[in-house]
Amino acid sequence: MRSKIAQKRTLWLMLLPCFLVLVVIIIVPLVNLFRYSLYNYKLANPNGMIYRGLKNYQKVFRDKEFINSLSVTGRYVLGVLITQVPVALLLIETLSNIKRGSGLIKSLIMPPMVVPGVVAAVIWRLLYNPSTGLINFFLSPLGLQHAWLADPKTTLASLVMVDFWQNTPFLILVLLAGRSTISDDLYEAGRIDGANGFQLFRHITLPLLQGSLMIGILFRIIDSLKGFAHISVMTSGGPGNVTTTINYYAYKMAFNYTDIGYSSALGVIMLLITVMIAVILVKGFSMGGSKK
């Protein structure tokens, strides 16, 4: 009995440093975020905090700029998913069937993932330059040169392209890890039964890859929601407000307009949206798996 109590005490003592770190870097900032959202707190006057209750939250839902940022964020996240998920699935299936050279191909795919977001944004801003950029240089013979970051119709899509270049390798890694756990015997049995490549993918790979796919999609949604570097460096939320996401709008309210209270309310709402999406996604994949 005493040995069990001593063992539990040891385990708690071992967990204590991790718990303290968790409290300091996660719990305390979240509590402060919620606390500041209840105040009229201006960065220019940090000692003049006035309690407002839920008025900052009421203001959010009357704010046309917030509604616009919500729409921009939704379109940006959707653009990221519909470009990256199908390509990642196609590539992992192709790489899994390549016997020679697959390691080299994987190595060539991964470098963009380790490039810092600010560096990637600077590189692509130069590439998109309408006068000296390489993209217009190669498109000019086709008559397709364009001011990609200055045209409201193409700016958001241009940012999605940068995210595609930098973050698709992460999704590929996650899905490759899941794909490697699927036994080759299942594919061999399917081929014996006369299944073609698409049927093998649909009935074997996709159902057994649901866990990895859910994790990959969840991380890509979270990363897209909190994306900042590409927007800040390449467009600053413009032209106008066509690339102002919720995250960037919260940043502007905090540091351009020094309204920490309202920015904190936006942060809390963004956190709730993220949690809601995560819950829906997990339940959706769980229901899909249980039906099968």
C-alpha cells in the first residue's frame, strides 16, 4: 500500500514541472486574454482600464469589419484545404507505388516546410512583383502577366498559393506516416480480386487513412486561422480589406488602434471558432468511421 502511494507521489512530482510550464505558457495567457476582453483597455493608457462586461463582444457582432474578416478567413481556409488535401492524397499514393527514387522525391518536397514564414513571404512577394517578378516573366509570352497582389480578385488566391507551396509538405508527411501503417497484404488481396488503382485507394487507403487525414486537416485549419506572416509581409490585409483575416484584424485593433480590450474579445471569439471547428471535425470523422 505504501509503495503504491509512494509511486503515485513520485509520478505527480515528475508531472509537476510539465504542469507548471503548461500553466505559465497556456493557462495564464488564456485567462488574461479573457480578462482583458471584459475591459476598455487602451495600450496608450494601460493604467486606465474600465470594466465593460460583455460590451466588447456585443460590439464584435455589429462590426462590419469583423464580418468581412470572418468571410475572408473562411474563404482562405477553404482555399487552403481544397488545394492541399487532394494534392497531398495524390502524391502519397503516387510515392507509395514508386519503388526507386521515392526517397529523393520526398527529400525534394520537404524544404519549403522549414523556410520561416516571413522569409517565404518576402520570396513570394518578389516573385509576384509585376515588373521584376519571375512569375510575370514566364507568363508574359502568354500575355498573362498581372499585378497579382494589387488586384482584389487575385490577392487572396495568391496568398493561398504561397501557403500551398510552404505547407503542403507537412500534410504529405502526416499522410505518409498514416499510409505506411497500412499493410501491403490488403492491396495485394484487392489486386487479386481485380480492383484497379482508384478502387484500391477508395476502399482501402482512404478509409484506413481517416485518422491521419483528420489530424492533417485539423492542423492545417488551425495554422490557416492563425496565419499572419504571409498576410503581414505581402499584403498588410489589403488591397482594402480583402485579405484581412480575423487574426490580422485582431492584430490591427491591438497595435494599430491600441484597443487591447476589443482585440482580446476578437481573440476569444477566434479561439471559440477554432475549438468548434475541431469538435465538428473530430465528430464528423468519428461518425464516418463508425458507419464503415
